[in-house]
Amino acid sequence: MPILNWLGRDDALKTATNTPYRLLEEVPELGYGDKTKENMIIQGDNLEALKALLPFYAGQVKCIYIDPPYNTGSAFEHYDDNLEHSTWLSLMYSRLELLKEFLREDGSIWISIDADESHYLKVLCDEIFGRQCFVDEVIWQRAFAPVNLKKTLSRSHDAILVYCKNPVNFVLNTLPRSDKQCENYKNPDDDSRGPWTSADCTVGPVVEEKLYEIITPSGRSVFPPEGRCWLFTKDRFNEMVADGRIWFGKDGNNAPRVKKFISEVKGGVVATTLWTRDECGDNQEAKREIKALFPNEKNPFDTPKPERLIQRVITLATDEGDLVLDSFLGSGTTAAVAHKMGRRYIGIEMGNHAITYCVPRLKAVIDGEQGGISKSVNWQGGGGFRFYKLGEQVFDADGCINENISFENLSAHIWFTETKTPFNKPAEKTTYLGTFDNISYALLYNGILKDKRVDGGNVLTNKTLNVILDDMKHQPYEKLVIYGESSRISPARLKTLHIEFKQTPYDIKAR
């Protein structure tokens, strides 16, 4: 498969791996509403924030939507969108590499982009996600009126590249039928099954048993057009007539058509790859939404997306309660729409507008604001979110565990590096972390036993081993991995007990 090569590619391939794990520190005064809900806004560099989240949310996200800088050469107030091309590619590679790890097996990622970088991004995504995981390219009509100052073409669309984690498990939802589509269903004969529309009763090529004369209720003889036959055999057609599923027109003189009842239509409408401004809004609609939310600002956020656009993505890609992630949150549109649609969400934004835009916007949503999609989803308010900033690194420059790291955070880090799955924090703090693929894990750290003496704290001894086994409720294990400062049990006995001892911090993977 062809791959892109650019200045700095070799370093970009290592960036995600070399990015240190950091803690997430909650800022309670910036959160709002019911904080028991699993909704998070994080302020900080999105690469570091993604790395911090990975031990907890790997493989848990149903839908990722990102609207990264387009690298257009423009200068926005809130973003540096004038990155040199190779720098942009390096930025995107490292972040996409991490984002892939968050996706559920039936999950998908949707990336807004324009023509300046879309084709390069497509090749980049083919490499990271796999060409077989490319779903499609959506064209969104972002503008209607042409820019008359343009000397060539006035660009009126953006693209959205869609990739799935695993094509075997991936299925998109359908769209609900619009009022306009439902208008096509009528009930001129007062059928008890409700409104219906009619469809052609012929098909091609010709099948002999389906080629026969039909006499309409008015007495007219009809045959299928040349090269076609009826859709049904004669016996089946008569059954359809008896069941009132064939329509000959108001006067009973037309060629037969099949009645399709709206009550029997399964599912909704399959989405196409062309999304018009009438369906999903455009840039002007997005700016009006932001202006309504921040009426006192002279120059609100430059590049928002309309809520209807994100609503369509979330409708197609998720169900209620699923987790949505946006690591280029911008003005907070993805989080706002996910909140109104009953999805859980994580939003990451680097700049100060995480506080000046995202927080007040979500507070307004929780208080029941009626802009954007609110009326269409009958939004009444409620819910809540927590606000976080990036904290200290898990490991210092020398590779030692940061002395401020808690038992819970180190547990999550060890669990993820060992299993590549998120850590489910137990109800009670114990030395036993859990079992994965028939391997059990335990940690002696930071006075977990409330006794830092050699015989009772962070060192593996017969006494601490008994505590670990008690915490495991003496359940059988095939292999037990124990992390601690040192071990006073001989290697031979550990081998007999099927225990592997790993010393902190040296055996803990720093990245």
C-alpha cells in the first residue's frame, strides 16, 4: 500500500509512543450540573490529553468526530491554521494513531477537512486505520452563495472522511424519515393499515411465469411493457389483490401498482454521501448559533460547525448512551449536541476558549437553552459535566515514578500497559487489580497496606503475599504478576507459585 513520506515522518512515527503519560486533575469550579454523569471537558494539548485518557477509555468510544485545523494558510483568531504542510502531517499522524486505540470494534471516526489536505489525509488514514476500514467520503455543502472575489472557483463544500475500526462489526444507523419524505404517503382509499405510497408492479428481465394478462376492475386488459414482466406470479398477484395491496387507480382503470405502507417500512432512510445545507446547515447557520450563545462578543468563534451537521454524524454513528470523543473541540459543538442527544462525551480543547466558550456553552445546554437542535430533539435541560486540566507526568525525567502519583493512577497505568484495556476501578482499594486473559495482577505501592515497613508495605514478603491472596479471595490463578519495590521471596519459590515479580519503577513501562 502506498504511504506518504514527508520531512519529519520518522519522528512523527515515534511521537505518540514518546508522549509521556500525564494525570488529569479535576477543576471542580469549572464543572457544572450533575457531575455523576460520565461527561468530561479537558483543557490541554490534545496529544497529551489523549495519552492520559488511554488507560481508562481504550476501546470504549463508539464515535470520534474531529474538526482539525485545515492548514489553509488563513490566520484565525483562535487557531494557528497556517502550519507548514509537513508539520501538519506530523501533527495529524500522532493524534490519529492514538485516536484509533479509543475506538470500539464497532466504532468509527469522522474527520472534517477541506480540499487543501483531504487527499493527503486520506492516504494518512489508509495507513493508520487500514484501507479496508475506509467507509466513505461525505460531501457537506458548507456555503451557498459564491464568493465573487474568487478568480477561479468558489469552494462551497467540505469533506468528511469516515473510517471504521473493524468493517466486520461496523454498521451505520439509518436516518429518520423527514416530514417531506412522509408527505409522499397518502391514504386515498381509507385503508385501515394507514398511509401508503405505490411502486411499480413490473420488473425485468422477462420471466415466463410472470408474463400474463391482468384485467383491471374497470375491465381493461393490461400486459407488462415490452422487455418486462409482472413482479409476482399470477397466484401471488391474486393474493395481493385479495389483501388490498394492489392499486389500480381511483377509477380502477390504471395498470396495477404495489401499495407500500409507511407502517410497514423497516428502519429509516440510508444516508447518502451528499449532505446539503438544507439538511445539515451551513457555515452561516453555525455562526448564527454561536452569536446567539455569545451575543456580547464582537467576533465570536471563527470556524464553528452547525449543530445539525454534528447531529447527523451522531445519529448515524451512535445510539443513546454511547461515548463520543472530540479532541479538537473548538467552540464545543460536538459536546453540546452529544449532551442534547443523550450520549456520553469527552471533549478536549487546548486553548483558553475551553473555558471561555465550551464551559459557558455547556452550562447553557444544561440549563435548557433552545438554540441549534434543541427543539427538534425536545431538549429540556439537565445532566452535567466535569472539567479537567492536565496535571503532572506519571514518570519524571529519570524514569522514576512521580512521588505525587496515587495508587489509583498507577494501578490504571499498569493495568493498561499490561492488558491494553481500560482499568475499571474496584469499589474498594485493594492490592488486587484484576484478571485478564487468565493472568492476574496486583500492586504494592504507596502504602496500600497502610504500612511502609519492609515486612508490611511495598515489598513482596510472605505476609504481603497472603494479603494479596486474601484480596483475590483465594481464587485460583494460572499466573499472578505482582508489582512492588522489591521481593523477599526467592525466585525458585515464585516460580513454583506461578508468580512473576516486577520491580517498580524499573519494570513499569514508562510510555
